[in-house]
Amino acid sequence: MGIFGINPMRQGFFLRDATRIDTLMGGGDRKAHRFSKKEISMIHVFEDRAPTLEEAQEIVGGLVELVHSPEHQDWQILVNEEGLLNGLPFNDEATKICGTGIVGPAIVLKGEARWT
């Protein structure tokens, strides 16, 4: 499905099968690193197909809100609309991407996965 997550202990993205990818944001040494499955996915990236509304709501844990990234204007970021009210944890990586405080899991839509 092309879903990625965030390693909360170190910056970088990893595949849901726990392979880390440092190149999503254009940095890193382009090597994959294995992590334990206990790590929580805080960022999910779709590039080839858009998630359905139901899939997006399941990932973010509630109602979906679209947020734009000032640095990556061709990306769309989906977050939980009521994340603050529900006390979701701070999402440092999504906050960096969006330029504003984001809580809870986030979905990055790129390329063909963007919602129209």
C-alpha cells in the first residue's frame, strides 16, 4: 500500500515492515535500517494511489482535515481534525512538514495519491 511511518526515537521514515528509509525528505545516506515492529507509525505516505476516506479516517483515528505544507506545496497532509480535543500525542515530523503543530498520525499524499 506504500505506507510509511516515523521512528519516534530518530528522524527518518520506515516502511511498515520496519525498514527505515532516510531519503523521503531528501536526506540520509540512502541505506535501509531494520527496526523492531513495536515502533509506532506516525506518518503514512501514499504515492501511487489515494486512500479512501474510510482508510484515511482509520489511519488518523477520526475525522480527516487537509493541511498544506509550506515547503512541499505539491503534497497534501491529512490529520485528525479533533486531534487536540482527543489528546493525541504530538507528531514532531508532521509538524516539521506542515510548519504548524500537528498531533496524532498524519498521512502524506504525493503524486497520483493526491485528493482532488
